[in-house]
Amino acid sequence: MEIKLRPYQLSDVDDFMEWVCDDQVIRTSRLRYYTSREEALDYLREVAIPHPWYRAICLEDRPIGFICVKPGSDYEICRGQISYALGSKYWNKGITTEAVKLVISSVFEEFPNMERLEGFANVEIKASQRVLEKAGFQKEEPYG
Ligand SMILES: CC(C)(COP(=O)(O)OP(=O)(O)OC[C@H]1O[C@@H](n2cnc3c(N)ncnc32)[C@H](O)[C@@H]1OP(=O)(O)O)[C@@H](O)C(=O)NCCC(=O)NCCS
């Protein structure tokens, strides 16, 4: 199963809605629920497409989730934050772990100021913790 990462396009809206309106995904993530195609199109147009690094996780060129890296700014320019979600029918096949590894293989070249990539996993979402662990992230206790 080959997965690829690419930017979202407005024409992806129907595939985007399929995973973003997936109750199991919404329940365990901080994503909001989209009630209409227009709202989803607005999100793609205003947030996902202009974002510095927001990619569709694609299977046979069809988006089945997202992965994004938010680069830090100002005094946090050396750190980036990764987040992701995948449609529930594709869970537990290693897809997100593979996507995270693909990101790691290129993101430090794309953002030369970035020295550290961080992932925040909700303690209750074991699958997300496991993804970070399998992709080689080191666990740190929360600071603050
Ligand atoms: C978290 C998420 C992205 C994982 O994607 P995925 O493609 O299924 O991840 P992978 O298949 O690469 O790895 C999942 C791992 O978690 C494990 N896992 C799944 N559910 C688990 C649970 N309840 N307890 C412990 N481990 C669990 C799987 O067994 C697998 O580990 P393994 O390969 O050692 O068996 C996906 O579940 C998702 O989109 N969830 C909703 C959004 C979300 O939670 N995003 C992260 C916000 S913190």
C-alpha cells in the first residue's frame, strides 16, 4: 500500500469531507465538524491551501487524511509542530506512521531553521502516542 503526501486542492473537497465528517475522527481530535460542503471548501481555500505545510495523506491519489507541520516563528523558529488525522476505515494499517516518517525525511530541508519537530498526543489517544513512538520521537513530560 503506497501512500503519498501532496497539497490539498479545492477539487479534493468530497474526499476531504469523507474523513473530516467521520465521527470517530472528530471524537478523538480537535478538528471541528463540517456540516456543509461550502464550509469544507472555505476551510480548504482559507486554511489548508495557504498553510505553509499542510498535506493530504493520499492512497492512490485520493486524500484519506491530513498531516501538517506548523513551523515556529520568532524565538521559536527552531521548532515545528506536527499533527495528523486519518479516516477511521484506514486506521491501524501503519499509514500515519509512514506519513510521519515521510515528513521527517524532508521537512528539515524544507525549513532550514527547524531543528526540532514536536508532536503533542492526548494521553487518552494511545494510537497517536504509538504513531510518534514508531516514527522515532522521544517522549518528554509536558512542560509549563
Ligand atoms: C491517531 C491516528 C492518526 C493513528 O493513525 P493510524 O494510521 O491508525 O496509525 P498507525 O496504524 O500508523 O499506528 C497505530 C498504532 O496504534 C496502536 N493502537 C491503536 N489503538 C490503540 C489503543 N486503543 N491502545 C493502544 N494502541 C493502539 C495500533 O495497534 C498501532 O500500533 P502497532 O503498529 O504497534 O500495532 C488515527 O487513529 C486518527 O486519525 N485518530 C483521530 C485523530 C487523532 O487522534 N489525531 C491525533 C490527535 S492527538
